[in-house]
Amino acid sequence: MFYGLSKFFKNILPKTLFYRSLLIVAIPVIILQLIITIVFFDSLWIKTNKGMTKALVNEINTFIEVYNNETYDKDEITKLFSVYQDLNIEFIEDKNFNYSFDERWFSPIDRTLRRELKSRFGNNNFWFNTVNYKELIDLRIKSQIGYFKFLVPKDRVTSSSARIFALWITVPAIIVVLISLVFLKNQTRPITNLAKAAEKFGRGEEIEEFKPSGAAEIRRAGYEFDKMRKRIIRHLNQRSEMLSGISHDLRTPLTRMKLQLAFIKDQSLSNKLGEDISEMEKMLNEYLQFTSSSYLEKNEKFDLSKLLDEILNKYNNNNIKKNLISKIYINGRKNLIKRCINNLIDNSIKYADEIYVELFEKNKGLFIKIDDNGPGIPEGEYENVFKPFYKIDKSRADSKSSVGLGLSIASDIIRSHGGNIVLERSKMGGLSVKIFLPI
């Protein structure tokens, strides 16, 4: 039960730090304002209104008692109460006193006035309306041959301090929340900038010099990230320079060995040595391709569906079927994506007769799915085949045709774009390669 409640609150609470921090600031302010408002209205405003309403009803009752006393002049009494009690009084001779109430139970003024009039004059002997006039209350009391009509100022039954109090309660709270918005935005902006920089760097994009800002802890995290970024870039540059040197140093002796093969009279021995040299060259080329830095290529916006269509059309293979949604644009390194798809298609062509390529959009992401009817890969080897130079067994194909880097290169490219690549059992009976790319 506790877990269910916890999960429920997690689902309704905001996910971002900015709005969570805003809730931490705003909720106590709102709760405090509600408590103060309830206490004020219950202990001060309502009781004050009740006392003022009771005094008004007593004045009206006094007027009626005096008015009905034959020893006093009725016009003089009416004039005195109108002048000194601020009551606009009119007696109307009409025995039909049939008025229905507009039940406004949400109005504190109406509730208090109705309660006091009922206790003083009884049911069906009074009627009032507080909305017909902006500043007046229309109040009528039944008499023997008619009724008294009173026009009473609203400030006789309500205190104007309530509006001032509500203003002082609401406006400062709004100002405090607005100030909190500004400060919270300034505090969360460095975290957002750090996250964006890390995301861009993780995708292999070139970012400008990152300047940490914000609180001490956030600034420290920013400095550490910047140091890590520079160390990784330095490592990649050193690796590229080292591999360039290896490439230059190894190609020269391989070229000399090829020339020396021409002077070997034993043709069988010459062919075997030539095959070994060709295999060494292929291994060297694929290794350099695998370890070459993807940061050298700039990001660009391109149509992924168009790129896939061009790649598949170049194979000119009727066994390759496709289902591609059109005009899907992503921001990435076009040549690397092309190399990845080529490696996967080449593997499928090597082991399968039928291939089905699909591109679709789902849950704010792009999916590329390549299914084939080949022998597939054992489920226990799904993770291992992404390791460099790993082969399941040499009997699946000629060992000289591959060095085991195709899936490694594909995985490295997809992950550098912030995506993921997984292997599954295909509905066609072979292997299914599913690629996810964020939009």
C-alpha cells in the first residue's frame, strides 16, 4: 500500500528540478496564507459581521416597535431613523407579501443576515437581496397591512478591512513567488546548461568552451565535467595520432613484402603468403576504421529516410524489402550513420536470403529494424558480438572475409548519437537488429 501511494505521488509530482523547487517554496507560502485567512475570517471577520448585522436588525426591530406605537408621529420617527441611523425607510401597503429567496449560501453576508432576521422576525416575515444594488441591501419586513422597505448600506453589515486584509495577504504572496521564480530559474539554469553540454559531448558534437556557473556544488560539478571532457578529447587525439603512425609504419613493410613475393618461384608458396598479407592489410584497415575518431565529422541535419533509401537502392538486390516513412530529419553525422547501416546490411546479405528493413517513429524516437531469415545468433552471444574482433565460430563463413568489427563499429556509431542497438530473434526466423535514435 505504501509503495502504491509513493508511486502515485511520484507520477503526479513534476519531474524537473525547477518545478520541484518551486513547489518547495510555494506550498508553505500557500498553506501559511490559507491558515492565516481561515483564522482571520473565523475569529475576526465573521464575528465582526455577525455583531454588525445583529445591531442592524435590532435597530430595524426598534424602528418597527416605535412605528407601531400610536403615541408617536410615524413620519417623524421615519425621518429620525433615516437621518441618524442611515436607513432609507418606506412603508408600502400591500397585504400580499410573497417573495422567494435566491439561495446564496456561499455568501457570508447573506448567511449571517438570514440567521439574525429569522431569529428576530421568524420565517416568511422578511425578504432581502444583496445583489440588486452595488452599495445597498434591499431588505423588507412584513407588517399587518403591508411591509417596510429598508435600503441599508452594505458597510452596515460588513467590514471594509476584509478587502484590505485579502489584498495584503494575496499581493505579498504573489510577489514572493515571483521573486522565487527568478532566483530558482537562475539556480537551475547552470544545471540545465551542464546537462545540455554533457548530452552534446556524449553525442560527439563539438561544444564551445564550457564555463561553470551557479552555486558552489554546481560550479564544482561543471569544472570536473570540463576536465573530464578535455582528458577524453586529448586521449582521442593521441589515439588518432598513434594509429596514423602505426598505419604509416605497417603499410611500408607490407608493400615491400608484396614486391618480394614477385621474386618467389614457388607459386603455391607465393599465393599463400599473398593471402596472409592481404588479410593483414584488411585487419589493419578495419582496425583503423573502428578506432578512428568520430569527432572529426561535423553534425548536420539530414533526411534519414532518404539516406536509407539511397543505401538500399545501391545494393540493387530484389531480396531486400523496405518499409520507410518519408521525410524524417535528424541531426547527426551522416557518413557514420551510412557506415553503420552498410555494415549491418552486409552482414545480413552474407548470411541470409531475405532481408526486411523498416523505419518507423514511436514514443518520440526513431527505430530502424533490419530482419533476415539467416541462421541467426544464439541468445547468449547477443552482447559478445558487439565486442571488437569477436567471432562466434569460424565455421559460419570464411574466416578471412571478416575480422569481427562490423557490429562493433555499428554499435559505437549508434551510441555516439545517443541511441542504442539491440539484437533479437527475427519473425523471419533469423536475426533482428533494432536501432533506436533520439529525435
